[in-house]
Amino acid sequence: MKLKILLLCLLLSACIGGRGLRLTSVSWRDIPGWQDDNFREALPAILRTCERAPSDMVRFCQKLNSHVHDDNANLRRFFEQNLKPYRVTSYGSAQGKITGYYEAELTGSRERENGAQVPIYGLPENYEAGRKTDTREAIETQCANAPVIAWADDPVELFIAQVQGSGRLTTSDGEVIHLGYAGNNGYPFKGIGTILKEAGIQGVNSMPQIRKWLQDNPVEAKKYMRKNKRYIYFREIQGETPYGTAEVVLTPERSVAVDTTYIPLHTIMFLNTTKPDKTPVRKMVMAQDTGAAIKGAIRADYFFGHGEAAFQQAGHMNQVGSYYLLKIKD
């Protein structure tokens, strides 16, 4: 039996992928907080994945759609009957880094209203994914061969939206323009926090602090933001947002971004970490997004939603955490 379990874990690790990753079969009682989660809050994220159901999830999704969801204990039993939990470790450790992100909020207009506004570009003509083209500085200083979706009032807020990969721009007449990730200029990502610290800037240990410093120092901010040569192009999205890499709408506090070298998109997971204020986060989540800075076997970016409160939470989120993979039974 032990040999059978070992072979199963090795097989699962091979299917999941990624050097150093190990999956160990555990019981539900081994998962901290499993009994206390509100599984009905996880349903929107799971059902959105089911709408695009990968082939290995079709049968599970059919059973879930026909199941009665009005009782949390009943729903927990459904998951226990249809999923199998595995602890994730990497090179002997079950702990990794858990950060946060959100849907950025901007103000601006459809047409340019003043010289201080900056363009929000769609994909350039003849765009090729993965091809290295102009740097951020070249795109911002030259006339980019790309359509302008809208004009943002604050270049710092646009920069943050590019880091987050999505945003909502509200115009003065109340129109909301939903911006989703469309592509990039082919350069690797370099975090603005790292850039500022390398420059000797003090007191920039969280995204709220970074935003304030950049807004208070616009001339230097432009120089430092351009050291992140990666530039994000957007697309306008109709309806709900934001979309993750899995092409489903993300669910606040139930969607995470992962490194798909190790964890496939659409994987059902159980996250065990804390918020910046040390509030426990022990809940079922879905792997529905990726990020340029999300690298590693135990590495996740926790989606907080949109608005200033979400920004504050996401901007301070830099926690130690672990997670379990909940594999669908055959």
C-alpha cells in the first residue's frame, strides 16, 4: 500500500510538473481550517472554471452543477467525496511566499482632455506575442504604432494597472471602461519596489508607500518606472472583469495566480496563509491567473478585488503560506 501511494504521488508530481515539487496524500482533517471554510463562497470561482471546463473536469462539473448548494456542510461532503487532497512541498518545505493583487482603479477620458494625460494603448499593429520590441521608455516617448483605448489622468496609476494586469477607468461623466491584459513588449518584469530600493529610496516597503512616493516625486518617478522595461498593452472588455489567464472572471478572495510550471490553471486548491493584519486565510481557491513575478512551486498571488480597500490589502500582502492541491477523483 505504501509503495502504491508513493507511485501515485510520483505520477501526480510528474503530471503537475516542476522540478522540486512533491505531492503527499493527506486526509481532510490534516488541512488547517478545512472544516471552517464557507464553501458556498468558493462556488462562483469553481463554476466559472466549469463554464470553460477542461476535459478532466467535465464529469466533476456535471456532478457539481446537479448538486444542491444551499447547505455548507452538504457541499463540504460533496467535495470530500469527489476530491482528494495533497500537501504541496518543494525541496522539503511546505511554505512559500503569498502576495496579493487587485484590479486597479484609474480616472481619465475617452478623448484627451489635457496635456498631462497619458495614453492607454491597445495591441500594436503586427503584434507578435513574445517578440521583444520597444522598451517602456521608447513606447512612452515616441508615437507608438498602437490604438489608444483611453487617456489616464495619472501615469502612476496607469503603471500600477500595468503591474496588476487589469484596471477600471472611470470618466468624468461616469462611464467605466474595463481594461484587460492583451499583451506585452517582450521584456522581463522588474518590480518597482526593487528598483527604488536599488536606488537607495527609503520607506517604500509596500505598494501604498511606493504609490505615494511616485506621486510625490513625478520627475524621478518617470525615470524609475522606465527601468521596468516591460510594458503592458490592454484590451477593452465588455461586462464583468477582470479576466485571468484562464479566461474566466476572477472572484475576489477565491482566485489566485500561480506559476503554471508547477500548478496548472483550473486547479482546485486550499490556501493556508494570513492577511497583512494576521487574519487567517484558510479557504478553497482556484488557480485562474498567472503573473510575471509569480515564480515557484509554492508561490501564489491572492486576488483581493477592486477599490482602495483591495489596493491597501494587496499592497501590504507579503506573507508566508502553504497550500494543498485538491485533485478530482477518477
